[in-house]
Amino acid sequence: MYKIILASGSPRRREILEQAGVKFEIKVSNAEEITDKTNPSDMVEELARLKAEAIKKEAEGDFLIISADTLVFLDGKPLGKPRNSEEAYHMLKLLSGRKHEVYTGVAIVIGEKEKTEKRLVFHQMSRVEVETLTEEQIESYIATGEPFDKAGAYAIQGRFAVHISGIEGEYNNIVGLPIAKIYHELLKEGIDILKK
């Protein structure tokens, strides 16, 4: 039986695992999130891997570490978390009336006594279409404070949901953890994270 560790302090990732019925504990990674990769899938995979490796040092026994990193891309350029209202406004203005991509990289480290550790690294991409926003809608949304710890300055599972006109791909990937892909990738390894 593996001790499942979520290497993230994100309440959204925690909720996704809880909703799926996964038993896990949280260890927040303090890894410095820096990458020289420029391709979206490579970027998120590298950042997720850095987080998993940072936690691995503390793991003992039979463990399964899950880490993830989510970035929003528009025209191939990443939109991170806005540092202030001006940045949030700029990002939301860019996303208004357009489709963009959300990539989540996942790194899983599987450790067992007497066995070589195994690593799975993959990503998932979903597309999101945002309706055309008015100045008032953008300013009103920024005033809620919700954009500030979110890649791309919005939370699809929050108040911004009313401005989403369409999605392609896994919804949970956009929130921050592609649970269906994680589940099926682990099943290929003979691991069912839902087994009690």
C-alpha cells in the first residue's frame, strides 16, 4: 500500500483528489520554480518534476508522490499569476473573446523498498474560450481578489465561470489536476489509487 503524497499547497488540487476518493497527505514543495524550457508541455512537465523531486527527499517506505504545475498559454506565451491589478487587467483583456490553452504538467514518483524508484512525467492540455468581456466586467472581477493566485488571472471553478463560453478537454486539468489522466496512467503501472 502506497502512502500517497500531494506535493502542492493548492486547495483546488486537494479538492480534486478528495472528490475522487483518494486518501493522501499534503507536503508542500518549496522548490524554486524556474525552467529554461520554452515549449508549453516541456515547461509544465519540468516544473512539476522539480516539485516532486524536492518532496522525494523526505519520503520513506512505499510512497507515491503526485506533483503538478499549471500554466495558461495564449499565442504560445505563458500567462502566470498576476502580481497586481494592472497585470490581472492586462491578462483578462488579452483573454477576452478568445480561446487559449491550459497545460498541466504532472510528475509522479513511485518508491518501494528494495526497488528502483519509478518516475512518470506527462501533461494534459485543455482549451478554454472566454466570452468578450466589458471593462466593467474585468474591473468587477479583479475587485473580488480571485485573480491573484491564479495562472492567467482567473479561476474557472470560481466567479469567472460565468464568462466561460466553452471548453475542450478535461475540466479538472483547467482547475489544476488532470485526475482522469493521472488515474489511467497509474492503472497502466498496475496501481489503483482508489483502492482502500
